[in-house]
Amino acid sequence: MKRKITFIALLLGFVLSANAQKKIEITELPKAAQDFLQKYFNHTSVNIAKKDAEQGEKGYEVKLKDGTEVEFWKDGSYREVDGGDKPIPTAFIPASIKDYVAKNYPNEKITHIDYGHKDLDVDLTNNIDLEFTKEGKFLKGKKTKF
């Protein structure tokens, strides 16, 4: 009996997980998300797009053929852009953040930006993790890999 309950619980978890991320067509993304991808990532194409229900917040996740991952809020505004170890375009990043990075880390590029609930996280090519307020004011920085 205990095995059946465990099996059912695992099966239910798998089904719920599969439904949390549903593959969609690019045209099913909000217009703002489609425009963002066209404007800033026209050098590559979409590999996969998914509707995502992460932590109770519905949004979208897009994986590009160049390896970049972009997450959008449900309204289509970007929430996170992750280039892995590769630099990402910066035209959409607030000027105060770009200016801070240029002044304090002139030889580094931005590889990741993430709008959290309280602050903004920015990673650089030298593995420095910077935190800013949502308004772009610097909070702190730390080395993430040694």
C-alpha cells in the first residue's frame, strides 16, 4: 500500500510539473515579449518557448539557439536574461547599471540580469555578482566563483 501511495504521489508530481511548463508557439508570447526578442536578439532565433508557472507566477521562458535564456513576466516585459558565460546585449539594461559596470569593471561584460521581487541581480564575465535596487542604485557586489 505504501508503494502505491508513493507511486501515485510521484506520478501526480510529474503530471503537475509537466503542466507547469507548456511548450507554445512564438506567436503565443505577449506582443511585448515578441518585440523584445526581435529588437535585442534578432541575431539568433528561438529554440523553444514555454508558458511557465514558477512559484505561482505565470510567465514565459524562451531558450534561444545561441544558448541565451530569457524569462518574461505574464505581461511580456522581461524578467531575466541569462547568457550563461557569454555577454548579453545591453541596450535594454538601465543606463545607471551600464554606467556603474563601465566605470568599476571596464574590462567586463554583463552575462546575466534578473529582476527579483526586491532587487536587480547582474552577473559579469569575471564572476562578480552585483546587486542593485530596481531603480538602478548599487547595493553590493561579491565574487561568485573562485
